[in-house]
Amino acid sequence: MTKKELLDRCARSGEERVLLARTLDKLELAQERGVPAHTPFLFPGEQAAVAGLLDAWGRPRHLFWGGYPGAERCVCAFLPDWQEEQSVCAGPEGPLTALEAVYPDSAGLTHRDVLGALMGLGLTREKLGDILFPGPGRCQVVALRQAAPILLSQWSQAGRWKVSLREIDLGQLSPAPVQVRTIRDTVATPRLDAVAAAGFSVSRAKAAGLISAGKVSLNHRECLKADRLVQEGDVLTCRGLGKCVVKQVPGQSKKGRTMLVLERYV
């Protein structure tokens, strides 16, 4: 399959085609020249698009990494034959670094405040990963290593508050524990509209409307087909309602309905 054929098959839009073409350029750099390469930070939907591309390419050596397990925003790193995953995740030559900003406990800074301050330095969103708030008066930012000098030399304020900044090891990142609510339900058939209705506590008709409006994604990819079958491990997201994961499909109830165990993020 040629590069053009691969992009024709995998890209859903012109913008996504550009993303995937750039990803292939990084992959070729690692495969053909033995040079470690990586994408910028990707949103979950972009990660899903890149994962689909790599599946079609034959699953070359790669790693999605955002600085800590479960990170939302990740780069996709391509590993030459000689490189080990550990050097990407924690080595001093890895693509990511982390910084911690300290400010008065009373500041009450939000994600928007911190992100606005960082982008005000001229940094694009693709250079910045997750922003974490491990406790009052502290925030932690994952960033591309190449952006660290700009952050360390120029970031001094967020909102109207002064910040004190230092570089930290990725192992010092403190993401908040994930809060989930377990939902047990049954559906006549595990269609997307039925599972979304159960997971987001709405009627099936409303779930179908949300799907047709393009507000529901399956495994971080927009899905407009209400009758798409959902499987164990699938992730459903809905704009305005959040995210839920299909943890188990235990089987059929005595009445012949499909049993579901879902986890909804709260």
C-alpha cells in the first residue's frame, strides 16, 4: 500500500490527512534513518486516528506517552530498533519534561488560567500536555522538552498571580485519582444508542439524537451510526455529558437481554 493509498483509507478529513501525513514522516525518520522521532501532543481523537493508521501500516514500534500512565494528551513516539521504551518514558533524552509552578494557596487558579498564561508565551497547544493540580497552590505541566527553556525563562505569572517555577522528574507528577460510578444495566442489544442511554442516564431517543448530531464518539472517534455494536473495553464520550467505559459484557440475562457493566467518569 502506498502512502497516498494509506492516507486515502485512514483520513476522515483534510485536517486529519495533514496530521497523518506528518505522522508518517516521523515514522519514516525512525524506520529508515534510525532516529528517534515523535509527534506533537495529540488529543484522544487524534491518538485514535494515528492508532488506526499504524494498525493499517502493520503496527510498527511505537508508544503513546503523556508523562504518566493514563494521561489524556500524549505524543506518539516511534522507536528505532536500538531504542527501549524506558528511555522514552523516563530517560533524560526522552521527548517530555514536566514543570511545577507554585503560587499562593488563595489564588484558586484553574486549568484555563494556566493554559492561557502558557499560550500567552507564544507556545502552541501541541507543545503542551496535561495540566495537573496536585494540591492548593501548585500545578504541574507536562511539555515537550524543547519547550522547557521558554517556560523556565519566561513563565512568571498566571492570571494576576506570580508563580515560582521548577523542572521536576516525570515520576513526580501527581494526577488526581479518577472518580467513576459503576452502572449495571441491560439492553435489548448492545447498539451504540442503547449503551449510550444506559451510560449517560438519558432516554434511548435522546441518545439517538445526540449521536445523529455528532456529539457522541466511540473510542474517541465520532460515530453517527446509532446501530453500531459496542464491545467490552469500548469508550463512549458525549459532549456535555462526559465519558463512560464498557468494563464488562457478562452475557445474557434470563430474559435474553445483554447485561452491561459500565463505568461513568464523574
